[in-house]
Amino acid sequence: MAVESPSDLSESKVPAESDTLSPKKRRNSIWRPYLLPVGLALVVISGSLVSAVWIRISENKALENAAGKEIGHLASELGKDLDFAFHPLFQFGWRLSANSVESRRQLSMEAQDWIESSDAIKNLIWLDGQENLVLQVPAERSWERLIEEDEFKEQRVLVMDYLRGQVGARGISLERSNEEQVDLIGLISVLKENGVTTFVVAIYDLRSLLSEVLEGEATGYSISISDDNAELWSRIGEAGGEENTQFRRLSFVGMEWTIKLTPGPAVIATYRSTLPAVILFGGSALGILLGLSISTAFQNRFRAEKLSSVNTQLLDEARRRTKAEVAEKEARTELEDVLDQLPVHVWSAYVDPGGRMQPLRTTSNQLSDRPVESYTVWPDSWFEMIVPEDRDRVRESISNVAEGKVSEAELEYGLLGEDGRAIYLADTIRARPQGDGLRLAGVSRNVTHLVEAEADKKRMEERLEQAQKLESLGVLAGGIAHDFNNLLVGVLGHARLAAEDLPDDSPVQKSIKSIDRAARRAADLCRQMLAYAGKAPVSIKPIDLRESVEDIGELLRASLPASSIIEYEFDEKLPAVQADGSQIQQVVLNLITNATEALGEGGGRVSLSVSSGQLDERDLAKLQFGESLSSGRYVTLTVKDTGCGMDDETKRRIFEPFFTTKFTGRGLGLAAVIGIVRGHGGGIRIDSQSGEGTSIAVVLPATHLEISEEVSEVEDSTWHGNGQVLIIEDEVFAREVAVLVLQRAGFETLEAEDGVKGLEIFKQHQDGIRCVVLDLAMPNMSGDEAHRHIRELKSETPTILCSGYPEQDAILRFSNLNPSGFIEKPYTPEKLVAKVRAVLKS
């Protein structure tokens, strides 16, 4: 049978007391066996401390008493010595004889000997009863200087008044010339047998005087004498016990001084022993030994517990740190992901003291299509990708920040992508100290859309400015052409009538033909000016642009030198363009002529191409005057030469009327081109560099209409009419021609120089007038107003409007008039007769 003893039961069932006690109770149980030794040690140390303090207090009391006796003796002796120092002044005062020169000389010598016997005496001065100077030794001007001092003036009046009333009395005053020099001025009054009062003034160096009288006094002590204002004299020994310093007031001839006496180390050593220290340190050593014996046992136990606790804490700390590192890594990764998702890029770099830049967080491929791995050499690889025109500026700005010259910088620059296109960035860089170097932090933003928008805005403004300038010049050109056309009506008409009146063999016929050719050239010039203004006469129909290019090219080929060639390149299936054939031919002629002239004598190549394709708004925005065009299908004529090219200034002014780089040019060719292209709803693009040739592309909208054959009408020159025709024209030459031409055609003519006169004539002859020819621009009453009144009077009367402006412009402007016909100036007699015949026939 197995049995269990009571001891076994207690050991197995009851836990040990040390295992159940809390840490606080466990420490109390450790201290309990050592309470008595610790208490005994404290009692020994306390007893030693009390004994040492009591002995030290007794010694300090004895030292204080000794210092008090010494300062009392010092004050007494100082007063006696100072009093003794004034006694010779009475003798010198009695011995002064006012009438004996010899006695004065003898007195001066004795005074000089007395002064030289002591370093403290500086001057001796005799004054009479009215304070006039009688004698002074040495003979320097001490008294005159002294009485000028402001501080002494006040004191002298008080002292002298006192001395006059008290014969044999003394007075003193202090004079501070600077912080290092204090003079004691002693004054006495002497009444001689003859009843004459004499004053004797002695000037002492106070510090030297006190040094002499206190020599050998209070050895071993530091002495200081001061008045209410400042210290007068001191003798400083070795530093001693300031807590045993004694003070005593000394009154001397009305002056109040304070004596300060501090015992030095030698005096203190006389009254203080080392016994308190021996008792204190011996008792403390005994107590410490007892405490150490107890502390050693306690510390061994406590250190074991603390080591176990620290080990536990270290394990916990290690686990927490591991968790924190994992959390920090996850947070950093999350932050990097967030930063990479932002529309900006955040980067940073460290600049060491040597100026080397080390990347901490480099760029991402969000801002550039280049991979991050391409930035291996930092920052040089980044600088190499900046556009050349910005590279030096960016490098300099970043260097200024890295060198600490500026704390931040704002940059905007272009960055080249792998496809060669520039991506524009705005970078904000700030620097802050980090260790021995600097940390650069930057935020980069992609501002390409802003830069492009600003560039587009600038281009739009430039084009708007150019359009406004061209519009203004167009108005001017149109007005000039209108006035010219009015004049040319008379020139052409009279020349043709004169030619009809003369025989064919008349020698005048040659001159008349020259006049007719010159007038027609002037008419062509007016048409070019109107074309520039966008107001040239237009006969719109579908035309083949390739045919016009080939015709003009072959026409000009013969005039080129052998070293120059013309090349053609046409798309196979080209749509037609809705345009005026003659104006398009003028465009082609002007462009090819300019290209061939740019080749010069050295020759070259002129390439003519016609192509078609879809153009969107972005493509059209690159054209001059293409902003208002809509996307769609366009036909493009490109004229390219290998000639001299153009600089930027020439390109800027190329379409201005009367601007030319040719000696014989009129400057209207390209001006007419831009007017015609604008009038046909097209645009133009110029690419040219000086010395590298020129390429001009004219873009016109394509049409789906078919090209129709042109049928010409044959005019009947033998037709004659009858009846009355009213001609209302303010220009005399044009009116005369119209009258002569219609009279020869068989009509009876009525004429008026303005709308008012014409309306009066029409009211008188309206029943007999078959047709009215009236100009639109007239003084007093314009042609359109006169036309309305005529229609109100007799609406069935045919009317023909004439103007120096093109027909379509006049029709658009005066569409509400609904005239029977329109004739454009300058017109020939045949055209005028044909137009009258047509309206009468209809």
C-alpha cells in the first residue's frame, strides 16, 4: 500500500511563500533582516554630524569675536592716524608770514620736504581770508583747477562758511577725477595774532594715505573702505570666509565711511580645526561600511530580479520593434503608392558637404515615357533629358539651391521623351539642413497642357493681330481700287470711243492702244488689290486644281534657265474645288513665279504637288487664317523650292501689301494670294528657313460636284436700242463715257451727278425712261437710297447698279434692292451696251 507523509503533502500541495509574494512584498522581505544594521549606521552618522556641527559653530563664534575686536581697533587707529596727518597743517598755517619773502621761501622748502616725505601728499595751498591764493607747493595751478570742478564748488562753499565761523576747525572733501583717482582735500582755518584768518588746503591721494596709515594693521584680513557712493580703498588678501565679514562705520570730520573686514585663510586657520571633519568623515565612513555590507546583499538579489525583468522587457521590445518595422514598411509602401498616384511627382535628394547629389527618391515614368532605370547617373542623366535651351538654366538654379545660396526655387522647363516630343514640367524645390549636408525636396507637375494652351493663345493673338491688320489694309486697298476703277471707266471708255472714231490707219491709233493697255494693266492692279481685300469678282464653280497647276507650270517652264527644273506630283483621284478659276490661276501663277525667282541664277528645283485628305481642327489650327475652318476633306497645293529661303522678319511681313524683297516688285502678288485663299474659305501654311528653301501649302475645301464644261457667249456688236436712259454718276469721266456709249447705241440719255438730281429728273421723265444706270457710292444721296425712291415711284423701270466693288459684295450688301442688273467698274463700252440690252430684253 502506498502512503503519503504529511511533509510530502505540505511540499506538494502548499506553494512556497516566495512564489506567492508580490514583487513589492518580496522586496520588503529582503530588507527585513537588514533593518537593524541600517538603523545603527544611520545613528552613527547622525551623531558624528551633530558633533561636527557643534564644534564648528563654537569655532565660528570665536572667529567672529576676534574679527569684531580687530575691526574696532582698526577704526580707532584709523581715526587717530588721519587726525595726526592733519596736525602739520596748523603749523604751516601759523608760520605763514605775508610780508617776509624769506620766511615764505623757507616755508615752501619745508612744505616741499614734507610733501616728498610721503607718497600720499600731492599739494599744499595757503589762502587769505577772502580765499585768494597766497602760496601753493608745488607751484602748479592745482587750486585754480580744483575750484573749477563742479563737484568741489558746492562742497567748498559749505566748508569755507563753516571754517570762517570756527577758527581752528577742520573740513575735508573728496574729489574723484576718475575711477582710479580719489583725492582727499583737507582744509583748516588759522587765526593769527594780528587777527588775520588764513586757510590751509592740503590735497592728499586718499588711497596712498590710507595705505600708509593702515600699513601693518589687521594683518591676515582683507580690508575695504567705502563711502555711500563707491569704494575708496581696499587691501585684498587671499580669499577667506565671507560669512565672517565685519562692518564698522567711521566718522571723521563730517565724513561717514564704512570699514569692511574679512578674515583671510591664515586667521580662519587659527580658529578653525580639522576635528569636525575628522569626526564627520570617520562616522560617515563607519555608517557607509555598514550600509555597503547591507547594500551588497540587497543588490545581488535585486539585480537578479531586475535582470530577469529586463530580459522580459527586451523580448517584448524586440517583438514590438519587429511589428513597428513591418508597419513602417507597409506605411512607406502605401505612401509611395499614394505619391505615385498623385498628378504630381514628389522627389528628394541628399547633397553631401562635397556637393555630390545622391537620390533618395527619384522620378517615376508618370512624368516621362522613359523608364526609371534610365536615371542611373543622378542628376546628370536627368539634365541630359532636358531640352537644350532650358538645360543650363535648370542646372544653375538647382546648383544655387544645392549650394545654399537660395532656400527654394521655382522652375519650368521642357523634358524630352523617347519620341523626341517635349513634356513641360513645373518644379518647386526647397532645401533644408540634414546632418552635414542639405536635403532637397521637389514637387514636379506636368504643365504641358498649360504651356501648349499658352502657346495656342499666343498664336491666336498673333493671328488675330495679323487678321485685323490685313482687314484694315484690305479696307484701304478696296477703297483705293474702287476709286481707281471709277477713273479707269473714263480712260478705257474714251480710249475705245476714240479708236472707233479714227480710221484704222491713223497714227493716233498706236497711242490709243497704249492707253488702253495701260488702263487694262491698271485694272489688273485694282483686281489684285481687291483680291487682297477678299473682294475680287468671283465666279464660283467646280474646277480641277491639277489642271490649273499644270497649265501655269508649263507656261513658266520656258522662262526658266536650263539649270532649273519643275517637278509634278499629283494624287491619282483628286476631288474638285469650288472656286473661281481665274483667281485660282492667279494664286498658282504668283506662287510658282515667286518660287522660280527664289532660285536665282544658280538654278534649282521647284516641286508642285496637289494632294487631298481629311484634316481635323488641330491640323487646320496650324494654318494661317485656318482657325474658323471646319474639319473635313481638303485639297492641298504645295509649291516647294530649293531657293534662298526667308528669315523670320520676312515671313512675318510676307502677306503685307506693297512689301517686297525684289527690286522691281510691287508687293501685291502674295497679298492677293492670301485675299483669294481667305475668300475661298481656305488657309495657308509657310515653312521656310534662310538659305534652306521655302514650302508654301494652300489648303482649299474639296467639293463632290462634277466639273462642267464652260460655254462662252458671243456678243452682238451691231445691236442698237431706242428710248431714254437715265445715267446717275458722280464721277465726271465715267458719266461722260456712259453718255457717249449709250448715245452711239441709239439711246437718248439723261444725266445727273448725284442721287438728288437724278431723282428729280426721274420724276419729270419717268414715263419715257426705259432704263436707269446709277452708281452706288455718291454724295448727297447714295445710289441705294435713290434706287428705293425710283422703285417706289415706278417699280417696273429696269435698273442697273454699277460700282468699283465686286458684284457679289454689292449684291450681299444691297440684296434688298433687287436691281435688274449689275456692272462692275471698270467696264468697256461693249459690256455696258450688252448689260442694258440684257435688262431691257428680260
